[in-house]
Amino acid sequence: MTPPPPQRRRRGTGAVAARPRKVGGVRRSQMVTTYGVGAMIAVDNESFVVAGLDTWDVSEAPEVLERRLARILHVRAFRQPPAPDPDRGKDGVRVRRFPEMYSCPKCTALQPFFKFNSPPRVARCGECEEELVPSRFVLACNNGHITDFPYWRWVHRGSGHTGGLCGGTLSLRTNGSTASLRSVVVACSCGVPEVSMEGAFRSRVLQDLGIRCEGRRPWLKDAPVEACDQVPRAMQRGSSAVWHPLVASALSIPPWGEGLHKLVEKHKLIGASEETVRWFAKHHPAVLKSVDATVDDVIDLVRAVEEEDAEAVGDDIPAPLAHSALRQEEYVRLVRGNPERYAAEWQPFVCEKPQGPPDVLSPLGLHDTKLVKRLREVRALASFMRGDLPSEADSERRRAPLTLSDDIDWLPAIEVIGEGVFLRLDGDRLRDWETDSTVVARAQRIRDSHLTQLRRRAGAPNGSGARGPEESDSPVSPRYLLLHTLAHILINEWSLDGGYPTSALRERLYCGDDMAGILLYTATSDSAGSLGGIVAQGEPDRLAHTLKAALTRAAWCSNDPLCMESQAAGVDNVNLAACHACVLLPETSCETNNSFLDRALLIGTSTGSVPGYFQGLVQNPATGVGEGFVYEPGLPR
């Protein structure tokens, strides 16, 4: 990563442009999930914000193909983040210095970086030769704006000074008396009493000082200041609330990404004339042979795709519906399976039935399982947010732009290869269980908490003023809670049995009126994602053993009975019986940031008032004997 080149410096009578310096490096995958556009990154004793896409040099960055996801995100293609070659003078990802305020730990001066007269390419105080420290605090709002913390206004509050006309200089020191913000002291040489940073994180305090969002977007070059009605919040520079990535992902499933479809996309034949296609076929016969295709097959497919694209022009499908349709297509393909027909280069998705007897799964409440021996997932950075966690009630204004240029028709993305296991629940048994009145009532408690959260987000006084969401805006249902919690306990169990770290496993939920399945998979950028350890867990005999062991482990939590009897848990009370000692996972593994979980719907409540879907499979850890019975509606419990 490199900061923008500084202005030309005069040396003698000529002007020589200073070359941008490389300030650090991160993995490509981190440029999508951790250090994407608008995120802050600390390098040694300096801090930078990743600049917009219009500053990225992607001339040699590999293209990532995923047509289904590109259509939903309204872009032409995806690009991997660039990897610069210093020997060839190639730039990588540009960064900009932020925050601008720095302090010197020796002379305690607190001022913008350029006033320190620092030597070139280092952050050092020009007076005392001490390394500078970037400001720990920033101001950010829910609309994505961010700026430096207003230290001058903070120290001069109540003094009568306005506009920074006191003529003094600021200083910052830490007295070491406590580990809290009370020990961080800001002073001004004009003589006003020094103040600590205690209370700076209270939004009410900033509002009383008349501090409003300035609408600044320092990650975008020459970005105009936006009008913003949000009250900004003080945050630690390294807080996770400063940058929430909005990552969209899709599995590469047939027909796109496989065989002839991949050929025409990879070699950019879509839109080409018939003469161009025939020239390509003549000079690349081995490529057509590898996918068992003729030149006429290629021409027919190119015409069909062009007609489909022409019909799709002007389609403005809401994003939630588009993503739901994408997930539905994946579910259909996982159910149908996809045996291996081509080499790995031309078939990134292989899904087959296991060899073991499937009849061992029916007593467990499962319909079937599939071994996903090869999968490819594309993850693209669509936007980002600051402040509150993203939710379904957020307005488009919360989505911060990655660029101001209209010429950018791509998004940064990475592709990851892995393997997994897909399993479906028994539809008849599931419908009987999820219509039980006690199950519905328990799930409704989480649904009500979620809807309350959505309405608060949509109708906040400083928000967009959007109407409150309807009931359908919440995905919470007994089926969703069951699938989600089941995915979590299986990931925990497979992490122990398969040797994978929990953070290397991921879930993908397929829940709807005609969907009831989960895909548990590894998808990493290294070889750990395709070693066969997870596929082996999908064999029916082993899956049956794993499920029983996972349910037995979930039957008792070290925080019980408090965990099981909890009336609300998690952020915004969207969990019930779920905590870090039983079902919560690393955030990289969960689709919903550890929300919408309740293990009571798996195993039943301790009092028996709410039946668990797998209640009859739970074993007493002391005796190994099953407790309870498989739930059948109409029978006493």
C-alpha cells in the first residue's frame, strides 16, 4: 500500500517528483474483509485510511468471474486487489494519512501532522526527534462520514472561545493515574483549565457542545463535504465500529463457472462476432476439446447470453429479493447435485451423494446429505458502514461509496476454494414441529426483539425517517432458528473432530417455505480448505455420530441454568439460550454476527414446556442413555 505522492519539491533550479513510498502490506483477502476502502490501518507509528477504488492500479490485477453476483451488484466484473511490484514501479492500493492530528510523547504537542516539520518518509517530531503518535480518537457517524476528534472545542467548552481564536497551542499527555480516559489530559496554552477525555464517548455531551457531523469522506479524493443531520460519535481509532464491511458472496454453480459457460466468460467471447468466435476456435482447439464443445456450441451460447442480457436491461430488482433468488438457485443445485465431469479448471463445483447408507439419517430428523467435494466462493466488497451494525432497516444513505468516479464498473473481490457438507432436514417432521404453539411462541420472542430493533433503526430521530419495517422484514422463524443453531453446534463439533480451527469453517443457511438446509464448508485462500477433512464428516454413519455428540454437548452449558432459562441474550436481545460457552462462534464463521440462536429449539427446555426438534437424540452425559422422546404432535409430553 502506498500513500498518494506528495507535491513536487524544488531542488536547485529543477523540480523532481517524489516517488510514493510503500508503507506496508496486507493479504489480498484482507483488502475485502478487514482493510477495504474506508478502513483505517496502522503501520508502525502512523495511521492511514484506504483510498477509493479510483486510486487503485488494477491494470494487472486478475479478474474474478462470477456473473450471477455481478448482475446483482450492478457491475461488469470483479478484480482482485492489486499486488504491487516494486521492481517495476507499480503502485498497489493507495492510502491517505488519517487521522491528521498527531501528538509527540516528549514535548506533548498536539497538532496536525504537517505542523511537526517531520523528516521525509517518517513520522517524527521535528523539535525533539521523538516518534509521533496518531490520534487515538476520531468522530464518525452512521452515514459513513469520519473526521478528526475536535480537541480544541473539547478543551475550550464553557470558556467562551469560539472558532479557534484563542491563539494558544494544544498539548496531550497521559498522567498514568488510571487506565481509563480520565488519565488522557488535553490542555491549551491560552490558559483554560486542562480537561480529561472522560465523557467524550457520550453522544449527548457532543450534542450539547453543538458538534455536528461535518460530512467528510477522507478516503475519497476531492470528495465534497456532504450535508448530514447525524450526531457523530467519538470512537477509538481501532474500534470495530469504525468500519463494517458489506461483503456479498456467491457460490459458483452451474451453468456459470462450468464447462462451456466458463469458457466463453473467461475468454471474453460474450458480445464477440461470429467471425471472432470461429477465429478463436480455430486457434484454440484444445480449449474447446477440454469442455467437449464445438464452435457451433460456442456461437449458440454467446447468442443466448446476449439475448438474456438484453432482456435483463432495466431490471431493478430490490437487493433483498435478488440475494434471495441467488440463494434459491444455490439450494436447488445442492439438492440436485453435480457429479464431476470436467477437470478442476473447468468445474469448480462438485456435489455428490455419499456412499454410505442414507437410511441412518431418517431417525435423526435429516432428509439427506451431500458431499460438496469442490466449491468456489466469490466474496466482493460492495460497500461499508460505520457506527451501528448493519441491519435490514438501514437506508441506502448508510452505505458509504467506494468511489466517486462513474468510470469504475468493478468491485474488489477474492475467490476462495474449499469443500463442505450440505444437509437437509426432514420436511414432514419439520412442519409438524415448527407449527407447535409453544415453539412458535418461543421463536416469536426473538422475532419481536428483532422487529423492535429494526423499527428503532428505521425510525430513529437522527436517521433517515424511513417507515418501520413490516413483519416480513425479519427472517426469524422456528425453522430459521433451528437451522442456524444446528449449524453452530456442528461447526463446533467438527472443529474438534476434523482438526480445523473454528474460524476456518463457515455456514451458509438455506431457509424458506421450500428450503430447509445448511451448507457447512471451509473456504480459505490457502490449502487448508481442500484437504478432505470436512467431506469425510458428511458420510451418513459419521454424520449420525457427530450429530448425537454435538447435541449431547449442547444439552449442557457451563452457564446453565442461567443460559437455558435466559429471557433474552445477545446484542439487542435477539438470542435466547445461547452464549460463548455453548453455541456462539467466531464472527468469521457466522452469517449474522452470532444473532438468532436458541439451543432450546434443538434439545427442548429443561422443564419440557418447549419440545426440541432433536429432543429424542439427547443423551445423558453420565449414563449415555437417551432422554426424552422424538416429538410427535398430539401426544402428551
